[in-house]
Amino acid sequence: MIKVEVVWMAVEPLDMRSGTDAALARVVTVFGAARPHHAYLFANRRANRMKVLVHDGIGVWLAARRLNSGKFAWPKDVSGTLTLSRPQFDALVLGLPWQRIGEAGVITLL
């Protein structure tokens, strides 16, 4: 089992032809370093493909996910990076609106 403590999302698209070395280089460029037990998410321009790079403390894992229809709810107006909670990550990989999970989806009395 791969332990993931923090999930980071890169806003800028990644070429999905990139392999492990290119994705790791992008992680270091965008996030400063690949930290153990952190996952780094990237999407392509159309946001229908995603790659996840995970540093497990010994090496790195690269996984890919592709939606047959629809798109991942990838932010476009934000620059830099975002962190996601586990429920937000779970919603994102299913193609659901992860921005509404957690505090962002709370309805309060006005």
C-alpha cells in the first residue's frame, strides 16, 4: 500500500506523453521538490486525462487515468498549485465536482 499524506494539484497542463522522468522534473520545477508520501496531480489541456506522480520515500510511482467521456473538474482561473483533501481527491478521480466537497459545500443560515 502506498501511503499518501498530501495531494498537490498543478494547474498548468502536462503533456500526457511525458514519462516518469519528465513528470518528476515538472514536479521539482513546479513544487520545488518531490517530497516523500506526497502525490502530485497533472492534467492535459482538455482535462480528460490525468497523471499522478507519488513519491513513496524510496522511489516514484506514475499512474494515469483517462475519462472516456466528460472532463475532470480542473481549475483554470488559479495560478500555481492547490492542495486537496482525501475526499476531494476521491471525487476528482471520479470526474465529480471536487470543489464542492468539504467546507466549500457547506450550506449555512443567512
